[in-house]
Amino acid sequence: MKKSIIFAVLVLLCVGISSDVMAQKKKKKKPAKTEKTTPGASTTDATPPPPAPVADAGIPPEDTGVATSDAIVAEADSFDFTAIVLDTAKPTDGYLKLSTLRGAKPFPFPKEDKNSVKFYKRIWREITTTDSENRIFSIPNETLIQFIMDGIKAGKLVAYEDENFKKKLSYVKVMGRFRDSSIVTDIDTATGEMKGTHTVANDFNPDSVTKFELKEDIFFDKVRGRVVTEIIGIGPLKKNKTTTGVDIGDTHPFYLNFKQCRALFAAREVVDPQRDIYNISFDDIFIQRAFKSVITKESNPANMRIKDKYPDKERQIKESNRIEREIARYKRNLWKFS
């Protein structure tokens, strides 16, 4: 009985609370205002028309795609070149090049005592500038042969006729040994018939020299206790061809004493951006032996080259490698004790 009474009371309370909430919501809502219209007026007149756009002198009209007379056109006046100032700075080819070696001098070699030197062997090596590892010698406008020719012309290098450095050659004679001759046909301009032929000397082309030969001495210095490889001479190789273009071998136009070349080589910086080579001179390359070469001759009683003894190219390579291994074995076994 008590439970039913309590339940009834709770229901009455809930109903009373809900009725109060609904009454408060009705009080908060306000009636919507109705616009007063005059009789006879239409509903469209109630909204005023939008104001007409006012033209602004500072804002260009919207581009509608239709050409008008006020469209911007190119100026008819010519370009004023007189207002441009010419840049007269010395041009460079783009990469950083420091002249740190300008005026550099070669470091002196230690003086060898003839009584402390044990001579081992004299060899001749051939450097091919077209090889990728010898690219530094054939960089365009900085080739080794062109630098040597400029040095001879300036009187800073002495060219010799033989590898023993006995007879000197002038610059004119050196250039004469490089120039090839061509046979040109003489044509009669009136009749177009051949009258004869004459020989014409071709100009020197630095790109035609792709090989150099080094003459070296290998000896053991007992005082310093080391094997020394010393470059004695250097000379370019020139290809000889017949009038029909057949290769008949290489010749030496001239020879240079390497010690006389060091002062000039040390002052000339060479750069190879593709191999990240900077601040290095021709003298450094030869002293550090930063080049690839092939032995073409070793000292022998008959004074014969490897190609004279072995006409086969493969046999020549094997003989060159044998001499290289013999030199390495000599250096390795020098300090072996039983």
C-alpha cells in the first residue's frame, strides 16, 4: 500500500515539472513581425533594386575576352641599348679555379752520392693521353703538348734531337718536325684540267699528339735505404702515315730533359673537375706518378724495344707485365733476410 502511494506521488511530481518547462518555453518565443504593405502594391516592390556599379578609375575592367579599343598594346619604341653597361670583367668557365700554384717552384731532389747508388735498370714507358686515367694531360685548351710547345717558343724549355740530350733544336725546327705535308693537285681554272701537284705543309694540331714516352732509371740508394725511380727524359710521340693514310709507326720529334722541365711544370696548375683534381701541377703528377703507363722497353745489349722482339700485341702486353712484376719483386725482396 505504501509503495503504491509513493509511486503515485512521484508521477504527480514529474507531470508538474514537465508542465512548468513547457510554459517557460512558450513565454520565450516571440511572435514574428509582419511587414505592412500598402493596398495595390506588389510583393516585388518591397525589395529595393541593387545599386548600379560605380566605375573606379584605379581598377581595370574585368577581362571578358572581347578586344576593346582600350586594351594594352606593345610599345612601338625600340629597346634602348645605350642604358645597358657592358660587363668587362674577365670571364671564367664556371668552376672555382685558384691560382695558388702561380710562381711555385719544384722541391729539390736529394743529391745522390754515386758511391751509395746501386744501379738496377733503365726502362722506357709510354703514356697514352686518350686513356681515361690520363685525361689530365689532354684537357681542352690545357693539353700538355701545347704547354710544352709554348714553353719551347718562350725559351723556357730546351728541345733536343736525341734522347742523350746532345744536340739542341730551335722552335722553328721543332714545328717543322710536327708539320705533316699534303699533296695538292693543281687545277687550271680556265679549262678545269689537272696541271700537276705540289706539296703543302699542314699546321700543327695539338690533338694529334696522344702519346708521350718517359725514360726512367731505377736504382737502390744504400744511404736512404730505398729504391728510387727517377724520370730522366720525356718526349712526345708522333704518328707517321703514308700519303694514303696508312700508319707506319711512331717517331720522336724531340726530347726534353725532365730536370729542365720541372721549374715550368711546377708553375702550371692543371684542373680536372670530373675527377675532383685541383691545386696540382704537372710536376706533381709526374713525381707522384699519378698516371697510367705501359713499359715499352728495358735496357738490353741489343737496344731493342718490346715490339721489335714480339710483333704480337698480346705478347707485348705479357712482356710488359713481366717487367713490372720483376721490378715489384726486386723492391719486395730487398729487405728479406734468411
